[in-house]
Amino acid sequence: MQATQEPAVKSCPPCECRVVQFLESSIGKKITVALAGLLLSFFLITHLAGNLFLFFGAKAFDGYAGMLERNPLIPAAEVGLLALFLIHIALALRARLINAAARPVGYAAYEGKGARTLGSRTIAVSGLLILAFLIIHLKSFRFIPHETRENDLYRVVAETLRQPLYAAFYVVAMLGLGLHLSHGVQSALQTLGVNHPRYTPALKVLGLAFALLIALGFASIPVYFAFLNGGAR
């Protein structure tokens, strides 16, 4: 009588297992969220630089938009950006839910310590505001006919941002973005180990300056079109 053989249990390679274990660990999630957030911050710089062409008129901005539309690397870049957003949002939300479950009484213990800032206290709210803005923003300017995006995007942007309610929501969302960045950039750098008594104060100032410049830069666009009659023919 032959003994039945147990099916071989497949095991992942040691290197792969270590990567999975790291990503599933608390510090792994924090580092991933930090890296995704910093990469998204670099994207904001390039996106704002491109949007500033709006102040130079239709020819300049449509030329820039057309160049992007014809770039074969843009679809891959957009997929990468979407992945970064999803990773950043999903892991940050998961970490917050885990922390909330471990601390049912909320953040009462932090009261009076003075370490928490407005940006850190509103990080979840500002994140949800940014997500809502992103959905509306993509619907308004990305999911439109290709021909319009390549040749007539300035008109679409100008007409949309001249609507007072849309412009006001845009400004509020950018203030939320500024609050989010004011805490997020500093927190990400600290998570990655960029933390030292000698230069941490300077990094905090630079982080706040970066958040302010990004927020004001983007907010200036709807203000220009809706309230300063910019781009009027």
C-alpha cells in the first residue's frame, strides 16, 4: 500500500517575502505613503508650472496643452499618477482607521500639548476635499473630447472658471491643499528620516513655504478668471 504524498506547499522567494512583510508592516505603510506623497508634490510643481501658461493667453496655453496631448509618454504618466493617488489615499486611510480602532477615545490625549498644527488636525478632512476636487476637476477638463483638449482647452478652462461657484470651490479646495501639504511634506520627510535638530526647523519653514506657494499659485487661477475678468475677449 503506497502512502499518499502531501502536495508541496509553494513558498514565495525569501526576497519577495521580505518585501511583502515590509509593505504590510506599520513602518512600511508609512514610508510608502510618504514616498507617494512626495512624488505627488513634485507633480504639483510641474502641473502648476504648466497652468501658469493660462496667464499668457489662449495661444500660449493651447500650445502647451497640445504639446502634452501629442506626447506618447503622457498616458503612462497618467497611469502612474493614478497609482500614486490610490496608494497614498488607500494606505493613509487604512492607517487612520487602524489608529482610530486602537484609540477609541480619539485624540483627546493630544489636547494642550501644542505639537499638533491646523494642518495635522485637518489632514483627513483636507484629503477628502482634495479627492472631491480631483474628481470634479478631471470631469471638467480631462474627460472632454481629444480635439478640444489639444486645440481649445483655454476656452473651456476660462468659461468654467468664470462660474463664481466653481471658482469659489476651486479656491477653497486649494486652501485645503495648502493645509494638507503644510503637514504632509514635513511628516513625509520625518518618516524618511530627514529629521535633525540642526536643519529640521529650516525644513519646516521650507515645507510651509512650499505649501503656501502651491496653494496660492493654483488659487490665483480661478481668482484671475472669475474675479479679475482675466482672459476677457
